[in-house]
Amino acid sequence: MIFLTSARTRAALLAGLLLGLGSGQLVKARTADENGLFGAKSSVAEAPVVFPPAPTALVHVHITASGAMQFFIDRSSVTVEPGQTVRYTLVGKTPDGPPNITYEGINCATRQWKLYGLWNDASQKWVAATGSDWQGIPENGAMRVHSTLYRDDFCRDQSVRGTAADLVRRVELGLHAPSD
């Protein structure tokens, strides 16, 4: 039996043990930031944002609660990115006002959405959103379109539900889309 009498000796032994552990399988402590809110954060870095052309091929997003605002996605803008993210152009229209056009993403792994840019109709160009971070997707309220896209069209079991064409087809089918 070995008795360690000095702090220096105990520290040396502890350092040796830790180095010995490092020669085997690497063990890394994960923080809450690395794991995300529910341990589902993707380790894949987000792809650079490339804005799509102006929307031309709109597909209606079927939301169960009707309202004055109608939402559409542009079929040609839908892409599946690394890290379980779907990017798309969203167009919101009211009967009396101009359309609101945004380029957004939904992360299926973390149930979050992000604004990448806004369409400026006067200049016919995208304006990048500054300071936009990933935020949780609410179930209700004015932005329930994100919940509908997440739950019904784009994601299942924290993963993207197929190719970009599959996702557009699911939006086209609306409330009658197969549940997989």
C-alpha cells in the first residue's frame, strides 16, 4: 500500500493517470453549449448562405388555423443543408398589403429556425439579416408557419424528411401529406 504524503506527489500521480487515460479512447466532456438544448445539436458546421433568385414558383403552405395571412414557399429555393437544416424562401401575403419575403432555415435536429435575409422589392435584391440567431419554433401565434413546416413538412424524428423535392411535394399535398 502506498501512502502519499505530499501534495506534489499526489498531483504527479493524478497527472500520470490522466495521461494514461488519454492514450486509450479519447474522452471529452461535453458542455450544454455543445449538446444544444436537448442534446441534439449537430456537430456539422453551417454551410455559407447563398441567396436564391427572386421567388417565382410559389407553393401554398397549408396551416390548420386560417387567418388573413397566407404563406407560400418558393419551390426552387428549398435546399437540404448539412446538419439537418432545410433552407427555403418564405412568402407571406395579406389581402391588402405587399408580400413579405424572407430567406430562412429550419434545423430539424434542434427544432429551431433562423432568418438569413429579407427581399427588398425596390432594389430586387436580398438584404442579409444581421445578428440573426437560431431561435426555438413556437407552436402557436403569428409565426406558427414554422411549426407547420417543421412538424408536417420538413422534419421527423429530428431529421430532414428526404430530399428537397420530397419536401416540396409534402408541402404541395398539405394536410393530406403522408406521415411516412
